Amino acid sequence: MKEYIENVLAPRLQGDGGWVEFVSLEGGRLTLTFRGECSKCTVLDRCTDWIQQKILEDRGEAVTVEAVRKKPFFWDNE
């Protein structure tokens, strides 16, 4: 799953200035860290729904995405 996230899904998000990192997959719960523009996106729930659908379509696995937002350290003062 980690390779799929890094090689298939992450490049699609990078086009919009964001990126996603695999954290863990436990019992159908996929935890991902969202950084860059994704960390402050107001429609991140749509993205997580899309990720769940893509994983189901491409890999045949039903997962629930848990999103962890992590902004870069230099945004702390914004």
C-alpha cells in the first residue's frame, strides 16, 4: 500500500501543491499525513473519499482514510 500511495496517488496531489505520506494500514484504516497545500485544504474530505475510491478500484481493497494534517514548520506564524 505504501508504494501505491507514493507512486500512484502522491504525484496526482503534487500537481496542486500538496503531498500525501503513508503512515499505517491497520484493519482497513489507512492513516495518511497530508502536507503542503493539502494541510490547509478546505475540501480534504473530498480528496480522502477519492483516495478510498481509487484504492477500491485499483487494488480491490476497501479502506477508511484517516487524514492527519501537518503543515510545514514555516507556516506556524501564519
